[in-house]
Amino acid sequence: ESGEAVDRDDATGEVAINSTNFSAIMHNVVSQLALAMKADPTADRAIQAIKDGERPVIGLANTMEAFIRDFAESEGIAVGEAINLNFSHLMKRYLDRTRRVSIKDADGNRRHFTMPVEMMDPQVADAYYAAVETIEAAGLESLPISPIDWISNRLRKAGHSVGEITGRGVIIDYSGKLPVLATRPAIATKPAGKRKTIQDFNDGKVDVV
């Protein structure tokens, strides 16, 4: 069933507890999974398009910066360090979010609480562990957590120049043996930097954006 929401009457001074909305989580999971699965085919088509004399523009709905930044902070990973992060990690993070509740008291103060598996009903705990096993057996480790950086790296390895028109600052560098946490130049994330990228693309200095 979908995630539950239990609201108690704040006027009586009781606490209100709301669980994470399950349908919203699943929408994000499906969208991000589809994006990760399309990373290599997208890169292949873009490379072929350039060979055919075209200059492709690739649009993505999500850069995954927020998740990457959050993961790096929680794991103590600094810029320049290797980051072992793939789609399996994302699925497990979303699974853990189903255990998180927001607790709001009568004064409107809100705090988050993650329900320990040990406190769950045995049947619910079994379902949780079964979900973990399903994720681990799904072979998601090969799917890039940052499709935009994966595609960019594929294009650069093929000898093409790549521009980006986003406001994100944190990226994953896939060019080495191990993925590395990196940042984009600050100017590139500003309006002036975006305008320059567009101008360079229009002038033929950039093959793909």
C-alpha cells in the first residue's frame, strides 16, 4: 500500500506524525532509473549524430546533484576523493526513507526520526530485508548514479567537446579508473557562464550541450 499519513489534532496539543509519501518516492525512483538506463544509449546516439554532421542538445530532468552531495557529506567524502556510488546505493537510500517520519509538535517544531528495523512489526521487517535482497540481486551497480557526467565522459572520450547549461556545482568525474567527486568552476554555474556556453555552441566551439 502507499505510505501512510497520521495527523493528530494540533489543537489538543498532541503530536502530528507524517510518513514519507510512497507514491512520490516511486515516481522519483522510476524516473531516475529510466535516466540511468538511457545513459549509454544516449551517449551512443549523440556520438553518431556528431559523426553525421549534427550537433546534439541533450536534455535531462535530474542532475542528481542533491543526492550526490548528500551521500558525500554523510560518508565524509571530500572533493578530489574517490566516490563509490551507484544506482544500488540510491535504491537503498530510498528504501531507508520509507522508515523516516517527520514529527511535528503542537508548537510547529519538526524533527525527523528513522524507525529502526528492530522496532518494526516482524512481517514489516521481513518485507524490508526482502527488499534489500532484491536490490542487491538486481545488478544495479553498473548503472551510473550521475547520468549527465557519464554521458559527458563518454562524449569527451570520443574526442568531442561538451558544454553544460545547469546550475549544479558538484559532479562525478568518471575519466579515471575510479569515479572521483569534483566540482565545476563557479563561473560555469552562473548566468554569464551559461550564456557563454550557449554562444560557444552557436559558434561551433562546442560539439554538444
